Amino acid sequence: MSHATFQIIYDGPALENGTMDVKDLAPALLALGEAIEQANFSTNHQKASVVLNVRASFKTGCFGIEFVERPV
């Protein structure tokens, strides 16, 4: 099984205190997961499915989330 990784970095003045409103973050993450699933379905149909997992590291002032896509 292969996998792919990529990162999205949230940064800027709104994150100076190291926090982000979950009401902003959660819908973005859910939409990203749905987009990955739809892209996989468009490419592979029923032959393969994927899961988008989150591997997070948090730092003061900003945080990054590494996404790990893996077949299921």
C-alpha cells in the first residue's frame, strides 16, 4: 500500500496566542477529507478507498497539520 503526505499551515495574526476557533478549523478539515475521498472515487471508483488521517504538531504562534492519506 502506498501513502501520500502533505501539510497545510495555518499562520498569521489570528494565531498569535496559539489557538484557533474549532468552528473555523473543523469544517475546513471535514471538507478536505471529503474532497480527498471524492477525488479518489473519481479516479478509482469502487476499486480502492482512502482515509485521510491527521498527524499534528503544535507550536506557539502557529500550528501545522500533516495529513497522511492511506488506502483502506
